[in-house]
Amino acid sequence: MPATKLVASVMATAAWVIAACVGCGEPPPLDMSLLTGEPCEPPCWQGLTPGESTEEDVAEFIRATRFVDTRTIYRGRLTRRGEVVGVSIQWRSTAGVGGRSNSFHIEGGVLKDIIISPDYDLTLQRLFERYGPPDKYRAILQGFERQWVDVILFYPTHGFTVYLALRPDDPTLEPDSKVESVWYFPAAPLERFIELGWEAGHLGTAPSEWPEFLRDWQGYGRVELR
């Protein structure tokens, strides 16, 4: 290619890139509130508190925030055991990694709970440095053709739990094990939390059966399956 055409091509490409970036602004915000406590401590998330915030509060948050990618919002019916009980609002963050979704669940016009998938490496070490070890944990083998170990760490008096997925051939928790999602709910004693989880449909086992699934935290290492 002649030099003049090469220069022209490079300049045209540069101009296109500059034009495309006009108005790009700042990078999307990264939510690390579980570790920082800003702008509020759990069970509050970004100013929204399960059991207190209203559906109008959620709508205003979505309108004003830079965390929610409004192109990904899906508003559907919240059902429980076949009955419509409220509204589910699913969305992805503007800083989303891997397309993982988040959600608000609303019943009777009140925010029931929040599920957030971290957009950063939320490891157990970082979590424990902030909140200490969990009150209890549960580990259950899930799936059929593709199996995994579903682990829940319970922080009921803080108003949240964290979920991890482990390989079935090596269900081991380490300091660098990564949290897949965080569920925020009204803070409560463990027994009440289990009832809330059952009522919300997040815990598929009846409260009366839960004592046999719960385990005391014994430190890092291989989890005990039930």
C-alpha cells in the first residue's frame, strides 16, 4: 500500500475510534459495598434494605443509579410453589463480568430480598477479614449430568448469606475460594432466617428438616456433604 494511502487509512481509523469514544465518560462503578460497608452495612445494599424499602424506592434506585444496565432489566412474576406472590426484577450490572444476573424480589409493595453476583473476586479470605467465619454452613451435591457442590455460608444476624460452587471431586474451601452470589434479607436469628429462606423459596428444604443439614464451621478444608 502506498505511504499516502496507509497514512490516510490510519488517520481514518483513529478518527473513528475518537468519535466512538466521545461521551464514553467514566468507567462503570464497581460494587464492593459488602467489604467496605459503604454506603451502608448489610442487610442494606446501596441504600436499599430488605423488609423496609418499597417498590417505589427500588424504581427510583434503578432510575438514578449507574450500577444497573437498564438494557438488561427483566420484570416478571415472583412465584412460590405455583402461586404468584409478587414481582421479580432481574438485571445485570454495568460492570458485569460473565453476564451474571442480579435480582430484586418484591412482595406487597415491599422489597423482600436482594441477590447480587459480585463483579470482583470476593474470596473467603476477604469476607472473613470483614465478618469472621460464618455462624453455620451447608454443603449439598447438586445436578445430574453436570454436578457441583452447592455451599451456603450463613450470616443471619448480619442479614446475608453467600453461595459458592465447588467441584464434586474436590469439595474444598480455601482462602481464595470465590463467592458466586450474595443474598441479602432482613437480619434475624438463624432459626428465623431459615423460615424466611423457606418462605422466599430460596431454601428448598422445609425448616423442620434443616437441623440435619447445618454444620459448624471447622475451618478451611474439605466440606462435609449432606
